[in-house]
Amino acid sequence: MLRFMPVGDSMTIGSAGEHTWRYRLWRHLRDAYDGPFTFVGPREELYDKAADAPASLAYADPGFPRRHLAGWGEGWLHMAPLIGDAVRAHRADVLLVSLGLIDLGFYTNAEQTAENVRAFIAGAREAEPRIRMVLLPVIPNIRAEVDEPFAAQVDLFNDLLAKCVADLDEPRSPILLASRPEGYDIRTDTYDGTHPNASGEHRIAGAFAGAMREAWGVGHVYAAGTD
């Protein structure tokens, strides 16, 4: 049984009524991966905007393994101290990580965020020395279009993230840097300039699927299909 743990911020936890990219990837792997697998993690809730809390289970389609380690407003800063216990408790084999936008927007600069990436990787490996990871670069949001210093921090962090992967990748515990989701456009793939709509969910899921297919031979080419 291959155990995937999605790790992320608001784009990964999703909000009430959404499918989430986690669901889109699960549906792809269900058809594309030749072996048993599941999603694991200490949480399963969606974010409830009305309650301003992760208190909803109202998935658009609840019929999939919904476990994850994601939180609205949480970034590398928050996940680095949690990842070791989460990996250990839920016996994760592969981490699918989409983090960084919230860090750069509110908590840490690019260099500090990159240090938290390294702490996260170290914590995951301490818990499971053979853990595999797929890291998604930060997708610039609408703020990056009007805030040049913020846009520069996003670009710098993505460069530093690539360096982290190059420095820390090893055969026993490989790390993949996924490509930015192909064709991703915040005007058509988000509902507010940041958070993915259905097409954005498919593009993010496709980025993770593509990285694993190309590097590890997991599954076949991602097909968005119909909702």
C-alpha cells in the first residue's frame, strides 16, 4: 500500500463545497496507478469560511480518502514542526507538498522560508529515512501582479526551493521539484486570484501526477476529464 500525504495551505485544504486537487489526483491515481494506495494524514476537514475554521466535511464528492496535513493560513513555518510526528503516526511514503505563498505573504522572507523547507525535509527524514517528496513551486497569485517586492520574493523563493531540492535530493529519499502547473492562469484557474477553481484543481493535480510519472513511472499522462 503506497501512502501519500498531501501537505499544504489553503489551496490544498480547500473550502466547503469544493472537490480539491487532492480529490482530482486521487481519481487520476485510481485509474492510472497499478497498485494499492491511499491518502493519509492527521486531518480531513475542509475550511468553513462562514465559521472561519477548518470545520467542514462538505466535499463536493466525499467518496475518497480525504486525509491530509493542510491548513488555511499555514505554511512551511507551521508544517516543519509537525511533519515528523505526522509521517511517523500515519506511515507516509510520499509527501505531496504545496506551500510557500502564505509564508512569503505574511510570515517570512524568501531566505527564511527556504530554511524552513530544509527543516521540514530534515524532520520528515528523521521520522522515515526513505520518505519521498514532491514539492510544488509557489504559484504567483494576484498580489504578485501589483506588489513588485512580493513578486520578487516569490521568484527568489522558487529559485531557493530548486536549490534545496538539488542540495538535498538523495537516492534513498528522493525529492522531486514539480513544474509549475502547465497553462495555469489565475484569471481562469482560480475563483479569487489565489484559490483554485475546478480547472485549477486539475492543473495542480496534473503537476504532481506529471512529476511522479516522469521520475518514478507512477501512472500515465494526467487527463482532466469532465467534472
